Amino acid sequence: MAGAMPAHLQAYWLGKGLARWATTPTPYRSLVAALLDEGVPANQVHGAAARLYHKHFGRWPGKHDGAPSAGEQIAARHGKGRA
């Protein structure tokens, strides 16, 4: 699963698999746990989860109410993103 997630797995996690994570109180954590349960390697799980979360919610994990995420704040301090 290095790089892009195979299309059939992305289709599952953004389709039928949504019920396993997207409606929970902590969807990112739930998705990470579900991906680990399904055998996604620990060194790839957070990247895969972040991309799926972003595709579904339209924002990166940790970003709430239009405020920049921690990563965006760091990037902005280094001139690489929005403030």
C-alpha cells in the first residue's frame, strides 16, 4: 500500500466501510483502528487514514471549524501554506 491506496480499498472505506468509522465520536482514531484491524502496516496507517478522512470530510484530521490544522500552522510559519 505504499503511496496511493488501491482503488477497490478506497471505494470500500469511502462506501460500505464508512459505517465503521465516519459516524463515531473520533472518526480518525476509529479509522486508524479499523485499518490496523484489517492489516494495514503500522508505518502506513496514519497516512492512509489521513487521506481517507480528507476525501470524506474535505478537511485534514485535527482541523475543526475552519481553523488551520496544526500542520497548516507549522507550514504557514515556514511560508508554505495559509496562516
